[in-house]
Amino acid sequence: MTYAKWGLVLMISLLLVGCWDQQEITDLASIAGLGFDVGSYPHTVRMSFMTSPPRAGLGGEGGDGSRLRVMTVEAGSFTEALILLQGHIRRQPFFLHLGFILFGEELAKSGLNGQIAALQGRSTIRGSVPIFVAQGTAEEILTARSGIGHAPGQDIADLLDNLAEAPLGRPTTIHNVRNVLGGLGSEITAPILELTPLRLQAGDEKPEVGLGLANEQLREVFVRRLAVFRRDRWVADFDQYLVQTFVLLTGTTKMGSLNITNPADPKSIMGIAIANFQARFEIKIEGDKVEVEILPRVKAIVREVSGSYILRDRGLEPIAQNIEQEVNRQVIAVMSFLQEQKADALGIGDMIRRQQPDVWARLEPRWGQLFPQITVSVNTEAEITSTGMLVRFFEIKRGE
């Protein structure tokens, strides 16, 4: 490869990774995180901006934790807030490196449409920026001092990475929200961020009260629930035990876990690792009657067994049957919850739109009334691919 080609590859790589240029270092204030809360005056919003000014010579590494700042302004619009913000940071706000957006609980329950529209109107705010909601206020989450050596906001970035692999929540983005709000057939979900005092057993800190050396309150940001929206309003949330099933049904991740009753001992359980989860939706429509059959296919690994199980006598079939029954139960619970909330978060309507657009044109105006009346059935097929802890947990019956 010639030097010219190598130079072209290097230039494209720098553009793709968004490396800091001289203007970004000297003239702009990069916004790493953004939070929205209800304002203290009518028709105002409190906006928290987390900035991470880079230091000259460090390129895209940005600043360290001591340089990171969170500033809050209260304004009637996003445009006004940006003007007021410059009274604090002395630089023009720059959003191309924005890592996440966080909406406070009260604001999310009153409606996000206005804020989403304002964000989408900014050319430097990417549509792929992930969105979270906060239990409490966004400002409190953004300014929380982590007890594990992180700067404010870094815990959120770590959780976002985990959501890509573990069924802890379904990330959503600005584009997702705008697409969903553009018509019926699907609803928004967003991970809920919560705070708890951090409890460490380190000699340098006070774990009994969650305080650091300077008596500062150390807190941990965590996620365990998922907010369910009806249009742009947060109306309910999945508890942590249904979140996993919902996320697997959406196809966001394919791996998870499951607890089932030990077929040989109803008082004990088996811990199952889901190695692969796929779900197919078959939809039948007659007039206004909609029937949905959900067909999960599960490949599982037996990881833990409490009690005993004689594998040679019973085989794997009873375990597979219990897996199928438990998955069926959880899927029905997810669908029942969504129908009760009138929130089509799995996008059943969107599936109809893509498969039968003419039928959807007839159903869409009344989808809010039709969705809770859908007839749902579930038929799971489970395959046990291995018993990873066979020697330790399974009782093998020996011949006389």
C-alpha cells in the first residue's frame, strides 16, 4: 500500500473516531452528559450540563475527573438554556461528543415530546445518543459522587456498555423515540437509573455510612428496572424479574438466566443459563380480532442444582419441560402487563404494519383500544445443550 493510501486510511480513521481538533480544545465546551428536570417556575425546565473540557495535547482523552463539571440552568427553552449556560462555562457548548441524555422522573411522567423535538433540531446532537430516565431527578444522578473512583457520569457509561450484552434493560435513542412518536404501533422503553449510598469495606473509608475520607457522600448509580411509556409519558415500569424476559423478547440480547423448579424436588430450584434465545411472533387477524402466538426457542445450560437429581434415571426431558413452562409463564406475564398498561412496547402493531400494511391502515386509528384485547398464546421449545456442573451437582446412580 502506498503512502497516499495509508494517509487516506489514517485521515478517515480520525474522522470516524471524532478526535478532538484545535477548535474543540480552545474554543468549545464539550458536553458529555445532559439532564432534564421540571423547573421551579411554570413552563420552565432545569437543564444540567456535564462538561469534560479536554486539555491541550491529550487529544480525544478529554479531561480527568477533577476537571469534569456539572452546571444547571433553568430556562423556558433549550435555546435559552444554551445562552444562559455560557455565563458559566465561557465557551460555546459543543454536543458532538454527547454520551447520554437523562430525564428526571417528574418530567418523564409529564411528557418528553417537547425536549426530544428540541434535541433533534440540533445538528451536532447525534440521533444515536442513548436515553435514560432517573428515579428522582436527573441533576442528582449526574452530580452523584461515585465511591469506586469514577468521575460523575462515568457509572452511566459503564452501565450502557453492560446493556449491550446483559438483559438488564433496553437502550433507546433520540431516533428511536422520534420514530415511535411518529405513529402508533410501538411504544418507548428506557432504563431507569437509581441511586443508593455506596457501602464499601475499605479501610480508608467509612462503610457504615457511605462516606469518603473528606466525609463526602459516596453513592452508586445502578439499573434494575425499565420504564414503560405510553406515547411520550412514563406510565409504569417492569420490575427487575420481568425486565430480562422483555429484553430477550425484543432481541436486544440473546443470553440470560432462568430459575426453574427441580423436577425431582419441588422445594428446590435449578439455575439455568440461557445460551441463546430467539422468539418468533405469528399474527392472525380476522376483522378486529387479533391473535398473537409467541414462539420462543431456548438453548439452555444447567448451571446450578439445589437438592438432587438422578440424571441417568430421569434424563434431561423433565428439566426442558420445566424451562418451557417457566418461559411461557414469564412471557404471558410480560404481555399481560403491557396490555394492562395499554403500551405496545414489543411493537406488535409495527409488525402488522410491516407484514400487512393495508390491514394496519384499518387498525391503526383504534390500536389503543384493540391492543389490550389481543389474544396471546405462547409455545416455547427448550433444548439443553450441556450441564456445565454435572459432576458437582448431579447424583449419578451407580449399578449394584
